[in-house]
Amino acid sequence: MIKAKKENNVEIKVLGPGCPNCHKMEELTTKAVKELGIDAKVDKITDIKEIMKYTMSTPALVINGKLKHSGKPLPSLEKVKELIQQEKT
């Protein structure tokens, strides 16, 4: 059996009901992943029950199951990249 090697695999969730800030957080996260050149799965979560498992404030960013940001103001692109890098090791 051959196992695929998963280096730097990061699971990212962007939580939010679909407001403009939630879309912006998703854009920032996608851009950060692309610029970092890492193997990451980015999911957009809009289900309020799923969001409430992590926070009541949106938009929120969950990386590898850990809440890294919630609410406003939105983090900068550089901050999002920093949060992702902290979790990829």
C-alpha cells in the first residue's frame, strides 16, 4: 500500500453567514494560502450550528481545529499568513 505524503497539510475553516466581511475573510485566507504555497484545505462554513461550536462572533478563522480569529476588525493579509504558518508545523 502506498500512502500519499502530506507535508504541511493545513485544514482551514472560514466561519460566517455570508456577510461582506465574511467574504473578505475568505478572500484574505485564500490569498494567504496561495502566497504561502502550502497544501491547505479552505472550507467556508455558513451553518450557524457549526459556527457556534467555535464562536459567536463572525467572521472567524479556524486553523487545524483552533479558533485563531473572530469578529472585527479583520486581520491583515500578513496576519492571516502568520496565523497559518503558526499552525502548519
